[in-house]
Amino acid sequence: MSQLQKTALNLLQKSRQPEQLCGHVFADVVPVAYERPAQALVAIDAAVAAVGLTRVLSYQMPGAMRAGALEVALEAFEPVPWPVSLVHTGQGILPLKLRAFLGFAGPRLKARLADIGV
């Protein structure tokens, strides 16, 4: 277990008395919802500055991960990745602008998500 994971478990244990079941530690954690991407960036900056832990979506922190400034804590408890879709109304014949956008954005989105490991 890495030092970061030990610290995360210590924080959980100090916040509330966790329950132990079959060697696993369970604790209630109250998440803070980030309504705007800028709030997640502030949380990432705080985590990089060693203020504490944060939970953000994987696409929000690839730069900090590549730089080695952040690492995943409690990886075994990560939720499965969410699917990403480009959604449109499904008209009969797609307008040229929409086809151009899907042709432009689709491959770039796939490449970006593959680059960050999603």
C-alpha cells in the first residue's frame, strides 16, 4: 500500500469510525459536487499543493497525472468509467454542419479519451 493510500485510509478513519468487514474498511464519505469545471480545477490545484484529497473525473486531471503531481488513491474503489457519447436528434438526413461536427469531434474525442486511459 502506497503512502498516499495509507493517508487516505487514515483520513477516512479519523473522519468517522469506519466499519470493518472481511478485512475491508467502509466509511461514509460526504462528497462535494463540482457544478463547474473551474471548481474541479481548484480542487485539483489544492490536491497538488497537498491540501488534501479530491475526487474528480479522470479527464480533468491527466496533466497532473502525467507530471507525477497526483496519483490515484484507493484505486480499488474507483467506479467504472462512464461512457461518452455524441448525441443528436436523429433527423432523417443530417445537416451538413452536424455531419461535419461529428466527423471532426468523434475521432478527436476517441483519441483524447484513449490518451488518458478512459
